[in-house]
Amino acid sequence: PLQQVPDARATRRDRRRAATERDPDQD
């Protein structure tokens, strides 16, 4: 469970970073 907390946060941030790289205008 402890790994799920940072893992979920990292995944959300990673998805936002990927979206920014794909569509910087959406940031």
C-alpha cells in the first residue's frame, strides 16, 4: 500500500508530463 501512494502520484504526474509533451498548448 505504501508503494501505491507514490506510484499513483508518479503515474498522474507522468501522464500529465506526457500530455504536455504531446500537447503543450493544453498545459
